[in-house]
Amino acid sequence: METSMLEYSKTILEKVSFDAQLFRKELMKAIKRLMEPDREALLQWCLSRYCYP
């Protein structure tokens, strides 16, 4: 099964979520690499998973 860049980016972010600086670095790389619809989906995923109101 082939993994999309969006799913790959989510996997990487989950693996580095223990370190805020590394997470930010990987998030910025993912944002540059993804197309607009996937970029928006990734940002929404990050907000829902890692930002608690």
C-alpha cells in the first residue's frame, strides 16, 4: 500500500511530537512539501490533535 505525503507527514509529526522545536521544524518542512488542500488538512489535523482549548 502506498502512503500519501499527507499521511507520511502525520507519521513523522507523531514521532517527533515529544520535542516542540523538532515538531515545528518538521511541520514547516511538511507545509513546504504539500499541495494546498493537503496543507490545510495537515494544519487542521495538528490543531485538533495537539492544541487543546
